[in-house]
Amino acid sequence: MKNFNDSNQNGGTRQSGNSFMKKYGIVLSIAAAAMILGVTYASTGQQGLFPRATPKPAQSPAVLSTPAPQATVQPMDSGDAEPEPETVLSTPEPIVSTPSLPAAPADASLKILEPTVGTITRQYAMDKLIYSQTLSQWSTHEGMDVIAEAGAPVVAALDGRVEQVIQDSLLGNTVILTHGDGISTVYASLADVLVKTGDAVSQGQTIASVGNTALSEVNEGYHLHFEMYIDEESVDPRPYLAPKGA
């Protein structure tokens, strides 16, 4: 009769051996896997079962720049555009002034002789402009110009004394007479001067001759430039001229 106890013991022994071999095989498998992982770590420098991610270098923050403005050129329609008018410089028309009547003299009793015989061409004009042929411009005129023959005598308008005999840069040869009571007279653009400073003169005495020495009036030809002052203020000589033949 078969001994089931022995067979059970032997069967249990075999079963125990098989379990030990299975457990031992698992341990060997785990050990082998650990050795493989160790070799991989040594060769790659990685730690753990998963490789460490390589950190990315820090990036500078983005800077947004504003684009520079650009000029916009509008196309020109040559068919619709009108050409710009040309600038034309116009010469202003001269102001033509009509001869004015002389104002009434401050002293109606004061009468002077006409300093030379001739024609008054440029009158006294301190309150308006008259045209100068020599200077080619409009300006005031502090006296009156009398066109006369070259060398015609120039006489003293009143009794007086020679204050100055000068050669003026604009009026040429000039004689200045004083007559008292704040009155003085000027004779310019002269040729020959017959008096000297300090001489006493009488009304109607020849003091010089008509010339053309005033550079500021040279285009007028031979003439006498005559001025009159009362209390150092220039006045129009015409109201004071004595009537011819008086």
C-alpha cells in the first residue's frame, strides 16, 4: 500500500524547492536590472530611472520698440494740379505830388530878395516826398532849387553876416548867413564864393555864383539850392519872397 505521507512529504519538498527557485530567480532579475541601471548612470551621468531635463538658458525679456514714423508722400495728379503763380516783383508807382501853395509867413512884414534869377524846379517839401533825379528816390527837401545859368550871380537875401563858408559833401560849395532875430539863410551848389567867414553883407550883395557842385543834386544841372531857417527851424522860403520889382 502506497504511503501517502511520504509522497506528500516529497511533493511538499518539491513544491518548496520550486517556490525557492522562483523567488531566487526574481531576486537575480532585480539585481541584474539594478546593475544595468548602475552602468547606465555611470556612463551618462544621469540619476534615477529617468534622465534629468537640461535647464534652458534664461532669455532676456522681449523689448517692444515703436517703429519710427515715416513720411507719407501723396502722389500728385498732374492732370488736376494747378501750377503755382510766379512771384512778380512790381516796382511801386511814384507818388506824383502837385505843387502846393506856400503857407502864410509867421511874420508877414519879413521880406527877402530872390537869391538868384531863375525858375524854381524843386520846391520846399518837409511834409511830403518829392522825386530826386540824382538819387532816384522819393525824399523830403529842406529848401528850394532854382535853375539858373551857370555863373549867374547869387545875392544875399537880407542884411547879415557870413557865419560859415564850407564845402559840404552833399551840397557842395555852401555859404551860411545870419540875419538876426533867429533868421539864417543857406546858399549851396555854388561855383565861385566871393565872401569869407565873418564878413558883413548887405541885402542884394553878390556873394557867389551859380554852379553845380551839390553831389546830391548833380543831375539837375546848374542851380542854386536855397534854405531858410527861423529859430533853427527850416521854413519854406517862398512865402517870404518879395514881389519882383518891389
